[in-house]
Amino acid sequence: MASQLLNVTRTLSKLSLNTKCRLGNTLIKLEQELAPQPLFSNPSRNTNFFNKLPAHDLWKGITSVSNAGKKRGRGKTVSKKNIKDLNRGQIIGVGKANIVWPGLTAPIIRGKEIVEQQQLPEDPERQKKLDALRDQMGTHRYAKLSPIERGWSGAKMPGRSIGPPDPIGEEIFTGFDSKVIELKTVFNMKGNFGRKRRVSATVVTGNQNGVAGFANGKGQEPKTALRKAKNRSGQKLMHIKIFRNHTVYHNFFTQFGATKIFVQQKPEGYGLVCHRAIKTICEVVGIKDLHAKVEGSTSVTHVMKAFFLGLIRQKSHEEIAESKGLHLVEFCKENGYFPTVLASPAKCRSPDEIKNDEILDFTQYCYDGRVVLKKKKHPPFYTKHKSYEIYLKKQEKLRNKEEVKMNLIAQYGEIRSFLTEKYPECRPYKEPKKEQAEEDSNT
Amino acid sequence: MSVFRHFSRKLVLNTFKSDIKLQINTHCSVCLRFLSYQPIHYDGKPDPGPVFIKKEVQTLLRTLTRVDLAKVFKKRRFGETQLQQPVYKFMTDEQLQEAYEEAKKKVDTFLQIPPVVAVRKPKDKVLSKDPALQGLDTSAFVFTDISYGVRDSERMILVRETDGTLREADWETRDRINQLYFPVAQRQIQTPKMFQDSNLEDLLKRGEYNFILDRACLQFDPNDPLYQKIVSITYQCVNDNNHFNELRSTRHFGSFVFFLAWNKLIDNLLLDIIESEHIEEAKALVELYSHIHQVKYESKENLQQIDEYIKNHASKKAALELAFQAYKNAAKRKGEVEEGIKRAHGLS
């Protein structure tokens, strides 16, 4: 196409009267001079995103989410805590254009002269200061909780302590501590507003000595809900029997709804091996050693209610002995299985008076005929592999090492071998101390 | 610093009589007497064994032990990390009685008194001298008969020394070899450092008599001179500090009392018993003394026997006489009061 054009221009140039005008030559020259190149263009605009809207609207777009958007779960990072307050660090009357305002930023009369409104040169530091201040603001930092203060998980409230209930008049709840069992956001449909959001809190309170209570409270904010729940639980206290200050009187079974709990009495030092809700309750009640197995539904409120039911339904040893008409005797390994009588009835029954099918086993009696399922403990999968056998053979030389080390230190004061007497260097290597190492490096 | 403390304490000691006790702690009064005790062995002249084994002596020792079931069956930790859940049972009256009877049988095993025997004589028997075998090796050889069913004390243990002599192993080697081949649980092959003088001293100062005696029983045989040394020092310490209650209702009280009676040191104990008004035990103690030292009392009545002992054989005559007189007066007054009450009720 280009070559054809060139031929056309050549013939046309030959045809012209004005021999000086040689159009075709310029075209040909151009073609020879310039190699074929793609064409570039630099677009430029006079408007951009930041110019299109006023500052107010831009800020609103960043800092807020529409109601519809909230329903759809948008804008999780947008919250009042995250929004930077632009007014901080700024004073009325001081701005980008450094103008002196008499009456606002400067006195009206200075000495004998009247101060005039004038524009001073711009202060470059002002913006930098504001920027630095705004950089530090923003991310809402959660107060770091120490492991002792922590609840069941992370920085969430369930499991955390919220102090004793508020005093009522002259009644101060000395020795009481409340712990949160549940803190959830609940919604209710209202006729005019639609979904109404509230916080529901379940709190357990106790004096770690057998007096405890639980209650639920609702409020707009978590703080109010917790306060209400805490104070209400202080109103609904129950007496709970504790055996020897550390555990339950006997094993028992309880249920509330679909939640069933098997509770076992345990000796000192065992700890609270149970559902975290039960553990929290035991901590406020004053029970230190317990085993509990929750079966069926693990709804926290149901677990709590079932456990409280079981606790208040406990029978003391005297009551059990009286109802049964037999001595209740404890056999403990630590004192050589000497029969220690815990409780005796007023009149003990004779063997003939006891029926054949009567439950005489104490554990069975406590569970009311139920039997706790004991799952068979299988050895771990790797014990059946050949590699485990090899591992055990290798471990045979090492498994007594710690004991041997302890015995050597007890006997000789150091870890040594039978050759150490003859060859004193036959001792475990000790790294030279840091000071010595520094000295060596210095010298 | 410790030397200074030692000498200052010695000075304090010398200014006080040995009977007066110094109160240092509020918890317990400890006499400032150091390990100046001499170990006393049962020489074998006469042999304490036959006297100890006599049934009458054993019953006397049991009476003196003052069996308190609560103390015998007190709660002990056996080195386990976790406590065990106790077993609860419903029992009728008869079943409960049976359980008590069984417990009492157990008491016999708990309170088995460690035997008192004469100290063993060092072994020296040489079986053969073979100087031709000297230099065979740089160490001696120990030959042990490990056949099953042989008693540790009768086991044949021979040593072929580097100079060629074949002799029976001495007692220390015997103990060591027996522990190697037929170990007794928790018995150490080498003597524990606890039984060395300084450590023993510290333990005695702290009053850990039961601990020392239990471990000594476990570690040694009763005829071991080291055992008799440790045990005698402990007994002397207990006697001097009047810490009799620590050993009462344990298995060690029997052999402790036998030791005191054998070495004529029963005065402190007799004083303690009379002051706490356990007259049965006082009678038993005096009778034990008579059994051991073949002393015949003129009177048949026990109270008068005690009187006789105090007059003729006691070393702390004055104190004992005073205490016994006080007891007699108190008993008399008590009797009169009871008589009066009976008469008032119209019973006599």
C-alpha cells in the first residue's frame, strides 16, 4: 500500500509546474530516515478521584458503612476505635495559611498598638507534626492479658473474673469473686426497629468456701450486661457442701435437659479435670479436686445448671449412713487401709435386715445404679510397627541415664566414669564462662 | 565462723548442768549436746539374743511400746506422686468389728521389733595359700555361689587375692556382693553418706530419729557393727533429750527399751513414765530390767518392786523417788475421792 502511494506521489510531483515543490521526496526521505516505530501517547487528566467529591464525603466513605452493608458483614475494620480523629493536634485559628487572628490566636492590643490581621509565611513543620501524630493513632490495641487473667480463650470474656458483686447498702461481698460463663450477642425482632441487638451475660459468683450463685443479665453493652448478671447472681446464693475443703462429698450423676454429667470425688492434688464451665464453677465454689464427664448436650448454661443441681443435692456422710442404716467406712492406702468410720447411723441394721438386691457398693449407690462407661485404652498405633522395636532397643542404653546421673552426683559429687580416677580429663566438657571467654578474646 | 560458733556453744554447754534443757526454738527444745556419744555394741558377753527372744521379754516390750492405733496407722506418703482415691464401704456392726480385728493383726507386722543380736566377729578364714598364683592379675577375684535357696548369711563368697591367697570374703565384701546379686529394694551398695558422722549429727539435731532408724534397718543387718553404732548413738540421743514420744508406737521402741535396759540407762524413761502416770509401763520396765540383769525383787507386788528398783539400782534416785511419791499421793487422793463419790451414791 505504501509503495503504491509512493509511485502515485512520484508521478504527481513530475506533473507539477513548480519544480521546487517536491512532496514525494519528503515522504521518501522520511521513510528512509525513520525506522518503523509504534506511536506513544501520554494521557493527562484535569480531574481525578480525589477531586470529584468534597472532603467530607470522601472521609465519610472511608469511615462508615451503610446499614445494608453492615447486614452483609462489610467493613469489619471500620469502627469508632479505628477512625483517626483529625481534630487532634489542631487549634481553632491555626491552619495551613498562617494568618494572625486578633481576638482568637493573638491579643487585640499589644502594648499601645492594635494588632492587625496579617498572613505570615507558612509553617512547614505544622503538617509534619500533624502527620506524625496521626501515624501513631489508629489501630485499637487490646490490653495484653496476663495468663492468670485470661479466660478460656484469647481475650474473650468467658472464664474471666469480674470481681465481687457490688455492695448493697452496708452488705459488702467480702471474699466473693465472679466469673463469666457466657457472653453472647442476641437479637430480638421489634415491630418498629427490626433487629434489636443486646448482649446476654451468664455469671457465676462464689466465696470459694461453699457459697455460690449464678444468674443471667442482658444489656445493650457487654459492660452493663455483666454488671447486671454479677449483681443478680449475688442475690441468688446457695450453700454447697464441700468435703475436707477440697472436693465433693461423693460421686454423683446429674442431668438438666439433654446434658448429663458424671461427677467423681478425687483426692488432694488431682486438680479439676472437667469441662471448662464446671472448672470455673468449682473455682468460685472452692472445690479444688474433681473429675467430671459431660455427656450429651454441652450447652454451657445447661452444664452449669446440671452441675449446680448435683452440688446442692449432695448428701453428707451422716445423711447417707442414716438413710442406709449402715456404717460408712473409709479405707485409705496412705494409712495402711485402717478402717476409718466416717459416719454411723443411730441404729445399725443386722445382715438379715439387708435385702438381696440392695445396692451395697458405695460407688453404685452414689450413681443410683448407673455405671460409668470406661472406654478401653488402646496402645498407640506405632507400637505395632517394627521401627518401634528398633527404637526400644536403642533406648535400652539410654532409658536409665537420668537416674544414673543423679546417683553419680549423689555419690561422687560429679558425673564421672570408672576411668576418671586414672585419667582426670575423663570428665564431661564444661564450656568456659562468659567472663573468661571475654578475657580470652581481649588478650 | 562455724568454728567460732562451735567454741561459743561448747562454753555455754560447760556452764550448764547436763540435766537442764536449753530452749532454743519455740517448736522443740533441743539439748545443745553434740555427737559426744560413744557407740555401744552388743559384745556378745553375755549374748543378748536369747534374752531378747524370750516370750515374756517380747510381751513386756510390746506393753512399753504403748500401741496407739492412730499413730501406727497415721497417713504416710510412700513416694508416689499422686494420692489414691480411698475406698468407701457400707458395713454392719459385725463387718466393722472384723475389719478392726484384721487391722490389729496388721499391727503385729507393723510393730515387728528389729532383732537385737551380738555384734558379728570379723572373718579371717584362709582356705589356701598359693604364692605361685601371685601377679596373675592386677585385681582380686570374688567367687560367689549364686544358687537359689541359699541364705545370704550362709552363702559361700570367696576371694582370690593378687598375692594368691584364697580366703573367705570379709563382712563388708559379703554385704556388697549379696546386694549385687540378690538386691534388697532401696538398699545401697555403698554405705549412704547419711550415716557419716557429720550428717548423722545434723539429723539427730533435727530430731529425725525414725528416719535414721528406718533407713539403718533397711541398709544393714542387725549384727553389723556399723548398724549397732548408728542405732546406739540414736538411742542415746533420744534418751538424753527425752524424746520418747517420737519412738512410741513404732517398731523401734522395743529395741530402744531393750538397749536402755541392757546398758542400765532406764532412769530417764522411768521418770517420764511415772510422771505421765502410766504405772503399767513402769511395772513392765522394772520387770524387764530384772529379766535382763537377773535381779530378783523381794516383793511380789509391782509397786513395791518399783520402789525396790529405785532404792537399789537407780542412778537418778532422788528424782525418781520424788516422782514416785508424788504419783502415790495423787493415786491415794484419787482413790479417796472415788470412795467418797461411791459412798455418796450409796454404792459401797
